[in-house]
Amino acid sequence: MDYPKSVPSVGLVDGRFVDENPVAGTPGSLIPAVWGNSVTQEILSVISGGGLVASEADTNQLFKAIQSIVSNTSPMRSVITRLAASKTLTEAELGLVLIDGSPGPLTLLLPPADVALGIRDVIVRRVDNSGNRMVIQASGTDRVRFHTHLSPSGYPFFVLMGGGDWWHLRSDGAGSWWPIGRFDDTPLGRPFFETTVLLSPGGYGKLNGALMNRAEWPWLWDHAQRSGMLNSEATRSGNEGNWTPGDGALTFRGPELRGEFLRILDEGRNADIGRIMGSNQAGTVHSYALGAGGGGAVGSRWSDSIAAVGGQTHEGQTYVKPVNGGPIFPAGTNYQQDAANTLLYTFTSRPRNVAYPGRIKVI
């Protein structure tokens, strides 16, 4: 629209309205009906476009309509929704969704990512650290497009794990929710040390070889199958660092690394020959000989020979063996001595170390 330049005799000066000047004897500008109606209709179009019903008494409608239009054209609205139970999220609740799972397990169902919804954003954020399962579920056949290297179409749901865990999603209007950002995007399946026994946010589980439900962790089961480290349950003993298929139908099992040291796989270097991924390796056996008649750095009468030389026995069976062929006695027995008073002490050792909880990225 513009000033009513095409209407003659309306009193415009340089194309603009002017006031009447009685001293100079000049008339003020006239406002033609067609122009006044046009201006009014322009404003009413904005008001109705903002979803409001025009009201003569409300002088703030144009501002409110502009706010509404701007928020509708932005994928992210300034809306905060709080909930503590399972529910279906409505289009009007999309924004920042704060979820408290402390009352119990819950499922949040996203609205359909269809043409009617269009391009919209939502941030789902967990506020509790209870450990209760919290599922963010796509509607119908919709999919959340994460870990597409494992499943090109993504997955029908994901889980929020730990207080502060969050995902930022955007609908595409064609059946998909695309992750724009998340609290922790560390690659799936990566092992970690922790300095806390509490549940850290971001999607971590324990490295304890636990049985897991394939339906509850489909992306992790897909990872296990493609890892090259999926062994059978029958061969799990001695290969606890691998994945195994559980019952073969409904479950699978993760790596068991509690109480273990980790060593980099040789992969052709021939420094640690014959190893396979996830396999265990016994500790190195050391020995200490006590000469005849008590000769050597220590005395000839020990009630606990292993403790005396600093050995620790829980990695494997340790023996006290007379050199001249006498009987073998387990460590911790009373002192044993052959006729020549010569003993050989063997033990498994390890360097000084600190024990941290082990965790694995599970989503």
C-alpha cells in the first residue's frame, strides 16, 4: 500500500499528509474512503493471519498477531512444558519439554511429523536422575533419524538417561524427526572410565555383561551384530569382552570388563600374537627361589611366602613348589620345606593401579 497519490484533491504535500493551517489559509489533507478502508483491511489481514478475531475494543491486537506469526514461522517456539507422567505431546506444547521421571517409568509420544505439523522443533530434557526408563516415542510409522549408519530409517524411539540428558529434534513434515543436537554424541559402544558410581547423563551403561532386551535397545543390538565382536554364548568364557546373542531371540549380552585391564588389540603388529578381540589373557607368572638352609634375602621359615615377596594371588592359582620334586602346596598353607631346604615361590603380579567404574555408551 502507499499514500493515496492517485486520488486528486486530497491535500498531499510532497506525497504526504499535512495539517490544516488557518493562519496561512491552507486546508488540511483529506483521507479518501478507499484509502482508509485499504489501511484498515491491511491491518485486519495481519490480525486474522495471526489467528485472532478482530475486536474494536482491543488496541493491542496487531502486536499480538505479529508475535503469533513470527512464532509460527520459527521451528522453535518459546514454550516450556513440564510433565511427570506418560502423555502424548501436542503441537502447542512443542518447545522446551522438561520431564521428571522420578515417579516411575514413562513414555512421551511425539506428535505426527506430517504436513500439518510442518517443520517444528522440540527439546526434550530429563530433570531427574532416578534411573527409571524414559522413552521418547515417535508417532505411528514416524522415525527418529539417529544412528542411521546402523539403520538408514532410524528408530521409532530413543531413551533419555540421567539427569540433564537432552535431545533437540526437528520434524521434516514427512514422517521423520531429525536430531539437531544432544547432550552427548559420543559414538555408540565406546568404553569409558568414570569417577563416579552415579548415573551420568548422556546414555551410559555399566560394563558388566548384563543381559539386555533387543526390543528395548535395538540400535545397540544392531551395533553388536555389525561390530565383528559378536561371539556365541558357548564361547563366552575367556572372551567376556565380546558381545553375545543371549537367548538367541529376545536378548543379547554386553561386554564384561569389571576387574580387567584393557590392552590394545595387536592387529598384525605381532607384539601380542594370537589374540582375538575381547579375549582374556592370564597374568604373567613370576618366581622367587629360596636357597638351601635359608640362604637368600629372606628367612627359611615363612607362614605366607606370597605375601612376603609382595605377590597378590587373586588373578590366578598360586603354588609353593619344592624344587627337588616334593609335594605342591597351595599358597597360604603352612611353611613347606623339602630335604634340601630349597623352595620355589611362584606368583602373579600387577602394577600399582587405581580402580574406576567402567561404562559403555549405549545410545
